[in-house]
Amino acid sequence: MTIRTGAEYLSGLRDGREVWLSGRRVDDVLAEPILASAAHTVARLYDQQHDPLLRDVLTYEDGGERYPMSLAVPRDARTLRRRGAAFRTTAEATFGLVGRSPDFVNAVVTAFASASGFFERADPRFGRNVAAFHRACLASDRFLSHAAINPPLSRARSSSEQDDPYVHLRIVRETSEGIVVRGAKLIGTLVPVADEIVVFPLPKYHPGDEAYTVAFAIPVATPGLRIVCREPLVTDPARLVSSPLAPFEEIDATCVFDDVLVPWDRVFFHGDVDAANRMYDVTTARHHTGQHGIVRGAVKAELLTGIAVALSEMSGTNSFLHVQEMLGEVLGSLELAKAGILAAEADAEMSEWSTLTPAIAPVLALRYHFPRMTSRMIEVIQLLGGGSLLSTPSEEDLSSELWPAIERFFRGADGVPAEQRVRLLKLAWDATGSAFGQRQMQYERYHSGDPVRLAAAQYFGYRTTPLLETVHRALRPQAPGTPGTPQAGATPQEAVS
């Protein structure tokens, strides 16, 4: 089997997985409205791969078979750009609101597989395993989600120093069949409706944490894996006027492993603290998921900017200079986001694994500044919506016997129909002020981890030598018309010391 249909994906979700929602076990995720809504959103993404107009954007052909572009290993600029276009097409289907769509973890697995040599250093079979898993994903087009964050019980202590040694996921024992793991991982976005879960370490492990540095992949229905969903942010996904963005509520969950057996052929790594801390970066998984993140972010910025423009035009405030300034500001932020994507692709470099890798500097810059951009976009929407955001009638009012008597009070400027204005205001509120909108903002803040560490990584990984050379030249200016070059012999560091 190659690329799946939405129906094929949905049929695989009735597999006995242990999912808990609002204090009760869910026997069938497709019978639970909140989870079913998320699953059907994913199913629509699978169906897009079969759309004649999108097939050549979202998939590629090899040996007479079609595979997702998100699983293509980028060896040249054309493939890298094609993958970026596929990321954008998927993001457009969800307005950039689903950060953990199937293509996200596909990018992780593809990066891991291309860097199989990294995993071989720990154990030759691990390199074979990660490459084989990528091939299996190509063959089955499974929906992968992931969990990589440890429960934050005591951030001042390492994993091995926690009061409970099995709070953070760790290896309990090794057997002839595989490893047995116990503990928990966060934040399992869309895990309740995924086919498999990929677990891997992120930086910040310390000596003594070796048992906690483990990477593997297993089906969500694996015995002993318990998925505990957070409280839903949408009360009724069928009320699409009041909650127009409800289909994009990507449920988050805590993944609890109760002595789960992971077969050896599904183990990618364990037992090396230094390698665990370097894994996400050295394998270039950070770079490739970064491309996905900034592409999706730009699509989301288009939605927010569009809402701001629509609100101002519908109310007639777009003729005011201060409103025009706000609109110009958010439009400028949107253009910066789009420019960052072009820079990441244009400045791509060949990695040690012979993959063309998006430039990390623009990726890190955007991931640090994007939450600030979206926060301001949200503020502008709220300012432009004003009190109207708090006074819209209910969805049921639009079809009630009362509506003909009150609809004239909710019309927009220049004859905009009342229902059209109400729908726009509800969209604006759902994107910025509802529980869903607030989760979106919090998600962006921590999409790529701690923003402080993200900025620090920008500094430590940045090639500052050309900048210091510029300072060196400025400290030794030449008189007008004087031939020659700046004094040689001093290093850039000496020049600024």
C-alpha cells in the first residue's frame, strides 16, 4: 500500500487503543465527537493526496508508486522546494492551525533515516532500524505523532534526580524481545487519533540519565500505552458558526507507558546522554521540522492578517490612519514570515548526511519572533473588533423567529449582511479570544521549545565571523582616496577586544 485515502486511515483507528477523555475510557475514538472531528480533519488531508489538482504537489512518484512528499529525502534544491510547497498545501487546508499534521513527524523520521549513520554509532542495528522504519512509512503512509517532553515536576533536577524515578520515561529492563519502558511523555498532540507514536529525546539530559535517553516508535494500540487527553477546548464541534475553527482542535495528550515492550527492531537509540542531547540537531531533524514550522506559520499569519483586514473593511475603519498603520504593521510581519521561508530554502546547505538542509538561522529567527508577531496580530484583531466581539448573537439566534426583528442591528458598513458580519466576528473571536484561540497562542510560544534557549541557540550556532570582520574594518577606516586594505594581522576578536 502506498498513499492512503481518508477512509483507509479512519478504518485503522478502531484497534483497541486505550484513550481516556474527561475521566472515562473511550471505546471508539470515532464515536467521540471531539476526537472524531480531529480524525476527520486528518482524513481530509489524506484525501488531498488523491486530488488530481494536488497529487503532484503532495506526492512524488518512484518506481511506479506514489509516496508523500514529506517522506522524500531532499538531495537537491528542487526536492527541498517541492517539499516546502507540499507543507504549504497541507497547511492551507487547516489554515496553519494544525501544527502536528501527518507531514510534521514524517519530516522527523525522514531526517533520522537519512542520518542513519548517527544511530549506527550507538549500535549498528539502530541505524538499520531507523532506515527500515522510514521504508515502512513509505509503504504504509501511516499517521505518525510524537511525544518528546518530560513531565515538568522539578525542572531544577535531571531525570535521574526526580523523586519518582519513573516519572520521566525510562528503560526498566532489556529482554531478548526488546526494551521495557515505564513513565510518561508530553505533549502527544493528536496521538489519540494517530497510527503510531514516535518517541525521542530532546536536549537537557545529564550524566546519570542514560536510562532515560531512548528513541523508538510503536503503534498507539500497543498494550500498556495509555493516552490521557487534556480537557477539550471545544464543547460542540458541530456548532460551526459559533466555533468555525472547531475542526482544527488538535487534541493534546499525555502518553503514559506502563511497562510497555518495545521490540528491538523498533528501537532507534538509547544509553548515551551526549548523543541524546545532540540528536535533534545533528540529524538535521530540527532543520527539516523547522521548514515545516515556518511554512505552516506563514499560512496561519495569512489567516490572522486576513481577519484583521476584513474586520476593518467591514466596519469602515480602514479609512482611519491609525487603523491603516496597524494593518500595515501586520502585513509587514506577514511578509517577513514569507521572506524567512525563501531565505531558509535559498541558503540551504548540504549536510554531512548528503541531504540538502534548510538554513537554520532564518528558521530559528522566525521561530523566536513568530509568537511575538502572532501576539500582535491577535491584539490588532481584538482592537479592530472592539466591543462587537463581545456582543454577537448566538448561532441559534440566526435561525430563530427573533432574527428578522434584530438582524438590522448587526449589519456591517456599506450594506454588509448581518449574518456575514456575525460570522466574521465569531471567526475573529475563535481565532483570538476563545479557549481554542488561547491554546493556539500558547502553542506557538512553545512550538519549538523554550524561547530563551531558542534565542541562545541562534547565537551559539550563528556564524559571527563575518560580523566581527565588519567591525574590524570599521575600527580601521581608510582616509578618502587612500589605497590599500585595512590593517592585517589582528583577528576580528582582537579588533573588538
